[in-house]
Amino acid sequence: MVLALGRKRQRLLLFLSVLPNLFLSFLLSSDPLLTLSPPHRCRLPVPSPSPQLLNSSLPWETGSHPGDPGHWSQCQQYEFVNGSQVGLEACESGWEYNVTEGLRNNIVTEWDLVCGQYWLVPVEEVCFILGLLTGFLTLGYAADRLGRLKTLLASLSLSVIFGVLVCVCPSPAAFIVTRFCLAAVTAGVFLTLYVTRVELCDPSLRLPVTMAAGLTTVAGELLLLGVALGCQSWRGLLGVGVAPLSLFLSYGMPGVFPESPRWLLLSERPSDLHSFSDRRERDDDSFTELESEAPPSGRPHLSFPELLRSRNIWKNLCVLGFTSFISHGINHCYSSFRGDVRGTAPSFYWTYLLSVCAGGGAWLLLWATVDRCGRRGILLLTMTMTGLASLILLGLMEYLTESAITVFSVLGLFSSQAAAFLSILFTAEVIPTVIRGSGVGAVLALGCVGRLSSPLMDLRNRYGYFLHHVVYSSLALLAVLSILLLPESKRKPLPQTLADGEQYRRPPLGRRRRDNVPLLATPNPET
């Protein structure tokens, strides 16, 4: 059977699959803005206290590193009895915030999540990441069983509902619960769009289209910062991200955004399959083809015993999942390295823009090199750069200048993001269609496990960051060796079944590739 899509139709569908990434960034990347803790002090009865009143009411804390003159205490004030100072006490009248970066009103300033309540901030970050992990695993499996389009529409609908609930949350507990649910369903939207986008592309288009989606996400993160500076409210910021998602529910209208043709080949949908074939006859433009045998009668259910025996698929999935875990987990070590080591943390804007621009540069690097040098070679290069940058920063940090620390931190941030992006694309290309949603979801979920280390470190006030960075650096070098076991998927068709996925093997070392096609075609004597 031949499934055909006209070139114009294909480009339109790819554009529709890329566009939501611009607004998904508002929901997936807004946590740093929502949880940014500004400088604060105890609120005094006087609206604008003088420096003399502050000195007599608040204790002075010395700086934590040389050159830091110190500051007024953020969590304590002097206790007075009958006009005489008797000791220290916690802030009784709340806090005053000196907001110079990010949102003027976020969850920290609205609910006073500082001092004794600060632990709720990393708990919220942990729950948000766990929500992403849950969504990637459950909705990835749903995309394989129920279809890409049904899962996408269900995730979009729930994203709008939970997005509205998050915007009207009255308390931190309600915010954490609804934010967990919003993260889960938003992860489903991101995953189903990613898988559908890859399945709609020719081998030559997979990398450029994936890069366009990645750069759209980068543009969304930059737009997120601009909207945050304009609205100055966390509720308005999330509302701007949720509102456009309701427009994408129109993808469920007939003929707007069809089901993935590759998934239809594995299901009993003859009418949908014929609609693709009929479109080929009506379209005078050039078209792309997906050739396969006609699907058998009845839906081909996934055979779990066969899946357990597919050792090559499991090997590829474990290696790429391990690479995703390391590249996502070590990422935050570079952005906070200078603050952890020297105690001079850079500004929020610098850290945010550096991370976003490094992601954009990583996509441009992949676009320029991956189709020329292959997926496996560039993944090997980026993980090697990640490990070397970590070893240099950890081994020579006492001898490096501020500029050198910045250079190697940017290098590590850049290479780790490139490795993270490429490991997801690599997974989508080597995992067969019958379990592609589950496979890509599992690799993304392992990346979320790596990201959990950052808020867990915040719960411990960054204690043990050096050992944490050493462990990730060592694992990065181990990942370099495991990447050698991967096959090469450059310009190869996507596997459909488990048997096809088992054919994606690394060629044995030392064996030269031979072209079995003869130079001259010989006639068949039977014809």
C-alpha cells in the first residue's frame, strides 16, 4: 500500500506541528521565573524606614565570601521588650521584597515562600519535573495504543483546563497539585507533536524540521522573558501561554491535522488509509511515499514477549536513555558553577539568556553537522566535550580566571544541550513505530530524572555540589563509550515493527561496507 502526501500538504502539516512549540515554552520553561527568590528583609511598621531604623531593627549578616560586605538579615529581626533589645525573633509582619529581576509578583512574593517556607519552592520544582516524567511515560504509551491524534487532542484539552486552574490557585498546595497535572498533560502535547512530526518527514527532512521546532521553542523562551517583563504577574504569564493552546484544539476538525500515516499502517483503519491514497491522485504536485505491505486483518497488538526478546532495541534504548539522563542532569551544573565555587552568582537575566542562546546554538550546530557526519559521531563529540569541560572546571578551578570559568561553563552548557537534543532525535529514528511513543517518552523521562538533581540540591542549600558534579562528569565519560554501541540512522527509513527495529545494528568493527548492487543490470532469464 502507498500512502501519499502532497508536498504542499506535507509542509502545512509540519508547520502546524511546529507552531505549538512557541506557546508550550510558556508552560514548560516558566519555572525559573515563577520560583525566583528576590532579596528580602523583614517588614517594619514604618512604610519607608531610614537606614538608622533598619540598623536598629535588623541584625547584620557578614558576607559568605571575600569581598562581600554583607547585608541585613533576611529572616530575623531584633526582639524588643519595654524598649530594650532582648534577642532575635522571626519576621512577624511579613517581608519586603526588592524585586530587580524577573516577575514583580511570582509565587514566592505572593505567598511569602522564604525563610521557613522556602522548602516549598524546591518541592514545587520536584513535583513539576515528576509531572513531566509521568506525562512522558503514560501519554507516550497512550500515543502508541490509541493513536497520535487522539492523545494530542486529549492532552491539549486537559492542558487548557489545568492551565486555567493553575492561574486561579489560592494557595501553594493547590498550585503544586495543579502544576503537577499541567506538567503531565503538557508533556503529552510535546511528545505527540514530536513523534508525529518525525513520522511525517522524509529521511532528508527529519533533521531540518526537528531543528525548526527546536528553534521555535528557543524563540518561545525569549518571548516568555519579554512577556514576563511586560505583565509582571505570574498568573498573567501562564494565562498568555494557556490561551493560544485552546486554538490548537481545532486540529481535531476533519481534514485539519490527520493521524500519523505510519501509525495508521499498524491499525485497522482502512478508510483513513484510503484517504491518504486518494489525496495522492488529486494532488498534481510532487509527493512523498510510504510503502509497506497491506496491514493484516485485525489490529496488530504489541507482543510483549517479543518486545522482551528484542535485545537490540533495548540496547539502543538504554544507551540513549543513559545519554539523555547525563546530558539533562549535568546541564544545570554549568549554569550555577561560578556561584557554587566562587560565591558570586551571576544575574538571573544572564543565566537565563545564556541557557536559551546556548540551546539555539546547539540546534544550529546539529543542523550544520549531523547530516554530514552522522548522528552517532556528533553525539559522541558532544558528550566528549561535555565530559572534558567538566573535568577542566573541576580539576583546574583554583587556577582558572573568571573569564576561563565562563568560557568552559558555556562550552559545557552548549555541548550538553546538543547531546540532549540529539539523543531524543536519535531515539525517534531507531525505535520502531509500534513503540516509538513509549520509547521517546522513556528517554525524555530519564532526562527528567537527571533534572531532579537540581531542586534536590536546593533542598540541601547546594551542599555536596562538588561530588554531584564529579559523579555526572564520570558518567559522561562512561556514556561516551556506550555511544559506540549505537547504530547509524542517517538517511535511513524509520522502522515500523519490532523486527525492523532489530535490524538497526552497529556494523561490526573492521568490516568494510560493500555495495551489493551490480554495476550492470542483468536480465532475468525467466521474464
